[in-house]
Amino acid sequence: MAGYAKTDLLILDDWGLAPFTAAQRRDMLELLDDRYGNRSTLVTSQMPVDKWHALIGDPTLGDAILDRLVHNAYRIELKGESMRRRATKLTTTGTSD
């Protein structure tokens, strides 16, 4: 876990695909606490930020995790069709028999 805490940029991709276990909540809090104010963390998610608290599960740990993650964060919310779907449409439309 120490390696993740020390990396300059930690990318958490597809945040929220599954609810957190108790061990994952504790590990995430420890990791984000070590990184807070020292290192950058980038989160990508299809889950809206207002649903993250329920995803984490434990109200107390959820507050602590989200406080460290969302405080001082820059948020970019993208709207529209998935880029993967767009790429698939371009690939299949451009294919000829």
C-alpha cells in the first residue's frame, strides 16, 4: 500500500463498479489520508458523485473518504454518449464487406 501512497498520480479508474467491503473502506481511507495534500488522485466513474456515499457503505468512513477525495477537487462531468460506443459505431460503419 505504501507504493500507492507515494506515487505522484494515482488513477482510480471505474470507481464505483461494486460496493466497498469493510477492508476496502479501511484501506481506501488509509491510502487517501496518506496522500491528502501531498499527491494527486484522479478518479473516473460512471457513477454520479452524489451516489458515492451509498457505494462506500459505512456513513462514518464514507464521510472521511469523500472529504479527503472531494475536498479541493476539480470536477469535470461529461455528458452524452459513451466514447466506447461512439468508437464502435465509427468502426462498424466504416467496415465494408
